[in-house]
Amino acid sequence: MATQEIGQVTTLEQQASRPKSRMRSPSDRGNDVMTHQQLTEWMRRQGLIADPPPEFLAFGEAWGTLSDTEKNQILWELDHLPPGPMASDIVAEQRR
């Protein structure tokens, strides 16, 4: 290994071993059980999840307005799509 690479590895090891500011995790709450909402809020505060984009919210609202029959028809169609080439096969073919 070159000297420069050894130096980079050493630097990374030093950075990894430094204590970071400890974030409060759900396990720090003791025996308290977090609800789904509390866990979601905690994850959002930690930057682990973000709010969905507006168009995703619009899709969700549109789905919510459908009747159960319409939802079942859509799900059935998605479950019974005709077989076809895989996306990776299409990409590989286009690269030839």
C-alpha cells in the first residue's frame, strides 16, 4: 500500500474513533414503548426521514378517494401484469 493510502486510512480510523455527539435514540427511553407517530417524529428530528413530495401526497389522496372495488381492480391488474423482459435486459440490449 502506498504511503498516501496508509495516511488516508489512518486519518479515517482516527475520525471514526472520535466520539460524536450522542443523539438520543428510542432505546434511551427505557421501557417506554414508542407509538408509530412518536417513532416517526423522532426519525424526522434525526433527519432519517423527510416529508413526501407534494405529488406523492396528491397520489395518496387520490388513492384514498377510490372505492374498495376500484382499488382491488388496480391491485389485481398490477399483480397480473403480462410477463416481459426485465429492465436490466432492456438496458443491456440498448448498450450493445
